[in-house]
Amino acid sequence: MAQQRQNIYIGAPGFKGLNTQDSPVTQDPAFASVAENAVIDKFGRIAARKGIKNLTSSVTPLGSSAGIEAVFEFCDREGNKTVFSAGNNKIFTGTIIISEVLLPVGYTITANNWKIVSLNNNVYFFQKGHPALKSEAGSTILTYVSGDSPEANEVLASFGRLWAADVVDNSYTVYWSDLLDGNDFNGGSSGSLDITTVWPTGYDEIVALEEFNNFLVIFGKRSILIYNGASSPSTMTLADIITGIGCIARDSIQSIGTDLIFLSDSGLRSLGRVIQEKSNPIGNVSRNVRDSLMAAVSSEITSVIKSVYSPDNSFYLLLLPQSSQVYVFDTRVPLEDGSYRATTWENVSLLCGVRTDAGSLYFGNLEGINQYSDFLDNDAPYTMKYFTNPMSFGDPSRIKMLKEISFTVIGGSFSQVVGKWGYDYKEDYSTQPFTIAKNQQANYGISEYNVATSQYGIVNVIDITTIKATGSGKVATIGIEATIDGDSLSIQELNTEALLGRLI
């Protein structure tokens, strides 16, 4: 009697991103178990990220053993743009050539955890234990903010003034400047608010300040306070309190237009959903990778955790420098449970980032200022990985013997790719390398057809490659490792056939 054959077809493999949280054998095959150096592209496919391209020609002003740990783009009233950055206890301007700014006489910098904002055509630099600094209209000569300004870890430019909090020995007072004058924290309509008695649990610490839907949001580590009427701070009122959820990393907060995303001690969260659902765990937008994400976060010093949001790429990036890892969350359309589709970037030590006014992404690292562009890491190739979760082919009681695996990929002209497969949760994969067709040239016997399509503004090929598989096991895992060497690549389809053997 002929053995029964079973086919699994996955259109847009990894469409739902990573799922490291649920039982792998019961998962929707649209989830991935590995999606490294990948993003979800605008067509919903797992695709290679762009490259990290160094812009800075010389790191001599920075120092070869240090890195850029803060970066900010300032645009003045005339439209002139200046990139400020900080590292190795120095502050710089520029990207290709970085130049150290002139500090006030006797000013000493001992850390690089700056929060940089702009208000009324000036740039302000705040850091705990450091007198606040100001650049007038993007000047490379920094001056002191008034002597009574708080030496705060957090500063927000909103509602026409500066708001500051978290100074040495005081993490419960919010200070605000005079209207349109970030230099004055003592006169005019400046003031302060002690929220000691407002914390819902009796004690908390201010981590961050943000504006959301015309409310002032005060993030504690374990709770969130929302104030109404911040345009007249002396009369603003407490509008809402969120208990049991707070923010653990100041620079994890990003506005994505209609919402705020932030890192809590239980995962990445959406403020809009938290307000609606209070402490309900379904508000966790990192639900599908929560445990692995928080395990990575636990090895980081929270002050070095950074984030970037790019509306142009429709993703939120959480930078974890100490583990050389980035968690990527696609913000286009949430999944049915409200979570975001996640991928990761591996072995990329990015220390900070910013989205520029022109839509570019700049990162800081040991090489200075970098840009997210092209498909090479400083002229060097990198590896993209995608693996399915273990698949039982609908019958977990039988042995499976993979026969053929077909990959449909778009782009990656002439890229070197390795198809992989394995059984029963083991990572000793069998492998078969292949090369993606170059341009319009068909490779008969490997590629079934090649046609051109336009993606990322260049002409790419569609290549279907079929490989013969061997071995057997209760469940099967299939993957692909592609060398990204200057060309975009995305995975369109995965089609596999298996013989179903004896009952186990």
C-alpha cells in the first residue's frame, strides 16, 4: 500500500512574526521560531533588514574604545539641521565629520545618559547630576541653563515649556519652566508638583514624562499618572491612574502617532490599550515574545536601553546594546490578539538611534554615526535567518519523512542561501546550499521560473528553488539562511511534502 503523503503550504512564511511564547507544535504555521536580521515588509513577508552603514569618517574625536550613546537632530526655524550626539563624556555635532562642541569653562561630563530636546529654537541637554546645558539655535557653543534649573534625568518639551523630573534624591517632583522659556524654572509661570501622595501604591519613582492626546503622562516604575490641563500647569488635574504597570526604561518610550509604546516590567505595552484595559495582560503588544524579550532585557542596564520609531519603515526598534540585539515590532496592523509582529536583529551593537526629519534612521555605535540603508553592514554581508516552528503535518502520531522543500524568494540576486531541515526539536540540521538566480537568468533544474518585480525601488527576481530532503521524525522544522550581500530578499512561499509513516 502506498504511503500517505501530506503537504504543507505556507504563503508569506513568518507573516505573523516570531512566536517564542506558545507551545510550538500547536502554533499557526504563519508564525516563525527564528526571524533574525529580518523585518516584516510592506507586503507582509519576512524580509532582510537593511544594512547598518557607517557615516563617520573618523572616530578620533570620540575615541576608539567609546561609542555614540545619544543622538538627536535639531531643525531650526530656517530649516537648517544639526545632528548632536554624545559619547565618551563629550558632546559632538555632525555625522560624517564629528566635532566636539565648546562647553562652559570648568564643566565636567561624567556620563552619557543625556536626554536632548528642543524648545523655541533652542536645544536643551539634561542629565542627572549635571547642570542643564543649552545650544541657542543649534550653536556649537553650549551655555548653562539658569542656575535654578533641575539637574534632572528626564526632560520633556511639550505644552510650550520644558518639564523635568528625577533629580538626585528626588524622584517624586515634576518641575516645569516658564512658557516658551526653557531657561527659566523660577519665574513667570514656572512651578513644580510633588506627587508623593498621588502614587497609587504609596511609593514609586518617576522614570519618564510624555504628552499623549493633550494629557501629561507621568510614568513611574510601577504606575502611571495622567494629568489633564497641562497647558496651564498650576491648575492641571489628575485625570487617571494606572496601577500595576509602569515604565522601566526612559528611552523605550516612542510616540507612534496615535499611541505611545513603552517597556514595562512585563513586556512592551501600548499606553492606549493600557488606559482602556488597565492592568489586563492582553494589552501586552510583545505577547508572542514576552519571555524571551524580558530575559534579554534582564541582562541590560535599563539606562542603556534605547528605542526608535520609524513611520517610514512602520517599525518600532528596541535596542539592547549589551546583548548586541534589537527587537523589531511591526506597527502596521496588530494581530488578532492586539500584539505586534516581532523579528530580531542579531550581532548589531547599536547604542542609540533617531529618526531624522527627512525620514532617515541614524544609529550610534563604536564607529560613530551610522545610517540604516542599502543591504550591507559597512560593505560586509550579513546573514538573515528564518525557521518554522516544528510541524506535525496534522498527525502528531505518525513518523514524517520530508521529501521535497520548495522556497519562493523575491530579490537576493545571486545570493548564497542554505536550506535547512531537522526533526524532533533538534538543531543538528541537514543542509543544502543553493544560489538565487541572477537577474533574468534561469537556472534550469533549480529554478522553476524567474520573473521580474519591483520592490524597494529596484528590479528583483522571483526564484523558486526545490531541494530534496532526507531523514524522519515526529515533527519537522524547516529553515533558510541567506547571505545578504547588497540586495533585498524576502520569502514569498514555502511548500513542503512529507510521507506519513508508521504510528509512533
